[in-house]
Amino acid sequence: MQQKSKLFLQALKYSIPRLGKCMQKQHLNHYNFADHYYNRIKLKKCHLTKCLQDKPTISELARNILSRSFSCKDFLPIQQENKDSLSENMDAFEKVRTKLETQPQEEYEIINAEVKHGGFVYYQEGCCLVRSKDEEADNDNYEVLFNLEELKLDQPFIDCIRVAPDEKYVAAKIRTEDSEASTCIVVKLSDQPVMEASFPNVSSFEWVKDEEEEDVLFYTFQRNLRCHDVYRATFGDNKRNERFYTEKDPSYFVFLYLTKDSRFLTINIMNKTTSEVWLIDGLSPWDPPVLIQKRIHGVLYYVEHRDDELYILTNVGEPTEFKLMRTAADTPAIMNWDLFFTMKRNTKVVDLDMFKDHCVLFLKHSNLLYVNVIGLADDSVRSLKLPPWACGFIMDTNSDPKNCPFQLCSPIRPPKYYTYKFAEGKLFEETGHEDPITKTSRVLRLEAKSKDGKSVPMTIFHKTDSEDLQKKPLLVHVYGAYGMDLKMNFRPERRVLVDDGWILAYCHVRGGGELGLQWHADGRLTKKLNGLADLEACIKTLHGQGFSQPSLTALTAFSAGGVLVGALCNSNPELLRAVTLEAPFLDVLNTMMDTTLPLTLEELEEWGNPSSDEKHKNYIKRYCPYQNIKPQHYPSIHITAYENDERVPLKGIVSYTDKLKEAIMEHAKDTGEGYQAPNVVLDIQPGGNHVIEDSHKKITAQIKFLYEELGLDSTSVFENLKKYLKF
């Protein structure tokens, strides 16, 4: 059976506009928001095929990629340094970078999108869509189905793959590094595979087979980041392509999900707080869809199917956290939903997977990970507490009904495989190579007390043998929006920082989703300042407990996380020495008042409606980073922005940077001679993507900035990066 998109994860991924594509490559064939974007990683060398061009070196990237960097130091008077001294002391970074370009990289390989179906594995090899027999998937023995170069796109990659039920066709969604636009190709599988059709701007897509044994492709069309239309298409001798459904409310988003058993295709219509689901019979896809429950404001629900019963994950009823309910498939309305399983308070439902005789829930409770295995025959429940080092799940392909495989990871530890075997009732972990980081580092889970007494969880990493932690550099991470967890997937550069003596702290503030739906509700709309208070409390608690000090503390965030970071820089800049931001949302007020922007209407449930609600307008003015810039000392700030970013327009970031520089210069003028002005760098990258997580150029620039601003020796950190990054 083909691996299907994860229903709950898919829903959240498509309903978070400002977060949007916070990972450049959704390499797995399903979506995961326990970070919304983990890549599979193997301990092996990368095999390149003939049709794959070598990746460019850093020097080539520097020559070929348009990048405009502006620094506050360009505008402030500084003392002229001796050129000879500069030449002698320059660039541990540049020297090590040259080494990285000439030394082989062997440690980790990123595995592209893949899917198993009918004894074959379909995946991307180089620039080609290929398939191979399952047992030969790790060899070079594969069949090329389509060469992506035919699309004449710049560095295309496969984002998602779906195989038709009888393997007559395979569909793949193709994207590029520089744009969120996607193309769905349909390849007819035969002795000589050929592209049958292509569709632009496809968001989600699924196959079903009709009564005449004909394959039908349902797909959603996305325009200006909005996805409102559902189409269905057939191929071969009976070609057709027709619009099937259009959502009229611009604040909603539409996506498709095929239940695990392929019995129903679901049309999911949702915004931040409300959802509605329609069922398309997988055996009769031309029949009209059946409504499960008409949308009720504040009620979210997601649907799976097994043995003529619907299993519904929903927040209906008290408490307003997710619970599992079920009903007969022929009586789907809400009055027929029976409570089946409830979660503990402060529990985040990360994912749900359905098997023949079991339902598996992947949970986060009290900042620790759990797996609950529910026996559907006897309603038994087994709760498994997972290793304390683990911070995130990666859901794996699981066509085997006897086993539930998944991976665990942390920001500093690559994914490790685990399998729950239903027959034995036991969890088995991958044996073999044990990552040395388990012995050389510590993970701590602490809490900070916010102003209102709320306990705010934190996750901290540092080297086991670190002495005098107060003198170590600290990098604080925060997000706090849309009910999304702070990303804690494995990042090689974070591993390198810990190896080099840094402390990493992840602050799970309100507005995020780490403690469930209420945790999000307590940090959105007119409670957004709770997230700011939480962040301030976390940093003060860290310093108070001996983790670093303000002069060695840096803060980092991306996208909507920039709101809290920018607000803290205005209200408590003395807590920080440096800040790095990527595609940050910094001008909340003006953005939310501009209804011509593609995401403003979808964002009202998160930020409020300042155009029509004076209370919302005045509240946003209290924390909006752009609105509250003032002449004072600020930490040094490095901002990476993208030229054609539709989610966080460049205009707002440039306006913020200009206003910040003016405030800094005014403060410097008032302070007088000898004032050490902070450095403000705006690095504008080309392309229309939102966040490019795997950009080596961005990673090295940010790390170089942090080391320079904190006055640290960067030689060893860049030397160690060669173990993980393939330049």
C-alpha cells in the first residue's frame, strides 16, 4: 500500500501561511509539523548519478548568487584600522572555507522524497524521478521515469510523490530553490515511461480508482498563496480535467487527504480555528461528496477511517483540547460522535496513524515525547515514554500493518529509527552506530516563571564537560505563533555550536503549540504579549541559573518568530548581544491593515483585524517591532531576507531596517564619542521562497556574524562544519 500524507500534519502545514514553507525541501512524502519539515538522514556517502550536476562550492555561490548586504557600520563613523593589521588578522573564516571546498564530505546524506508502492520504491535520484525494486532501493539499479531537466527549471527537486492504485501512473510535485510555485507532472508507466500531463501551481494531490477501473487524480490549485479550488483529471483515451469544488470564503484553505486504507478521499477546508471535511467515496469518486459536519466556529476536526468507522481527532467539547472520537461512516454528523480517547492536559498531539487493529498517537506532554498505542479490538492503551534526548518525531513510511516505524531526533542529534511491533507489544530501537553526542552533551528541561505565574518550558543543550557555563555563549531560539511547535529537528550547524562550547536554549513560549491548543490561544490576538513576557522570563531564568550572561547571549528566530524577537529588542535590549533573523515578520500593523496582501485575511485569527477593530489595532501597536523602534542601544542584528518572498514581503523588512538604523544613529549622536554602535546587517537573497533552511551560504554567514559579534574565535567551528555540510 502506498504511504499516504499524514492527515493531521498535512492540515497544520497547509493552514500556517506565515510559517508556510519554513523548510526548503519537504523531502518526506508526508508532512510533519513536529517540525514541519524533517529530512531523512543516513550515515553514508552520497551517490551522484550522471544526470546530477555537482553542487556549487561556496565561492561559486558567492559569485553567482545576487546578495545585497547593508550594515549599520556603513553609516556610522568608525575609527580607521591599520590595513596591514587587518591583512594579518583576517579571516579564519575565509581560510577554513577554502579547506571546506577541497576536502571530501562524508558524514550525512539527505534522502529525497520517496514512496513505496507495489514492491517498488519511487524517489528522486539526481535530477530524475526513478523507481527500483524495494530490496534494491539503496543500490544504483533503478529505472528512470522522468528527467526533471525537461521542465527547464533551475535546480528542481521533487517535493511529493503519489502512485496511482494499479501503478499505471505516477504523479510528482516539482519545485525549485527560488520559488514556492510548483508543477505536478503525471508520468504514464510503461516500457517507455512518458509524461502524460503537467499542472501548474498544485498544492495537494491524491489518486483514486473509479468503478470503471480508471485512475482519477484529484488536486488543489494554489494562486497567490491561497488554495481554494479542487480539480479532478483522468488520462489516456478518456482525458478530462474539471474543477470540482471552489471555496468561497477567502480566509479558508483547502487540501486533500486520502485515508490510510484508501477508502475515502477527504476535502479538508480550514482556517486557524475552524475546519470542515467532505468525504469522496474512494470506490465511487464521481458521486457527490458527503459532508461530515458543517463548519462551526472554533471547532477543528480531522478524519481517518477503519472498518466502516470514522476516527475523528477534534477539539469539540470541554476541555477544548484534541480528543479522539468515532462514529459510523454512514452517520458522520457531530451528534453521532462518541468519545473514544482523551489526552492529558497540556498535551500536544503531534500525529495519528491508523492500522488494522491499532491506532497510534504521537504525543508531547510536559516537554517529553510519548507514543500511545490503542488496541481497537479491546480499547486497551499502552503509553510509551520515549528517550529523554528526543525532541521531535519523523513519521516513516509504514505499509507494513504489523509494525509502526518512526524516527526520533533532536537539534544536535541525527534521526534514529524506532519500530513498535504490535505482535510483541514492544518498541525496538535501531542498533549499531551510537552517536557520540549522547556522551558528550547534556539535554536539560527547565521551566521559567512568567509575569503571570505561568510555567514556561525550556529545552537546553550543552557539552557535558563544560565548565563555568556563565562564561559560555548562549543561543536562544523562539517562535511562539500559529500553535506551531518550535522547530527542533536536527540541524548540523547547531551540533557544531554545541561541540564548540555553546549553550542552546529553546523557549517554548505561549502562542506556540507545545502544550496544546490552549497554549496557542493564550498567545494570540490580544494575548500576544504573553509570548513576549515568556521569552523575557526564559532569558532571565537562564542567566539567573548560570547559563551565560547578556554579553554572550544571542537570540535567533525565523518568520513569525521575528515578532517576539523584535519586540524584545525594543523592550529589553540589555538582555542580548546579538540577533539573527530569517525572513522575519516585523511590521505586524501595516501588514494586517493591507488586505491586498495574499495572506492578510487568513491571518486575522492569529493577529486580529486592526482595520475594523480599534482594540486589535491599539493592542498590536503595543508590541509591533516596527512601531516601537526608539533611540536606544540595540543588540547587533543580522537579517536574511528573500527578494520575492510573498509571505513576508521585503518592503516591510527594509522599512524596519531603515527605521532601526535611524534610531541607532540618533542614539549614537546623543551618546557622543566613544559609543560602540551595534552592527545591523540586511542580507537580501534572490528568489521567491520564504525560508531556505539548508542554504550553506546563509548558515555560514549567520555563524560568522555571531562569532564576530560575541568576540569568539571561529576557526574550530568552521573546521567542524565540514563533517556535516556538503558545499
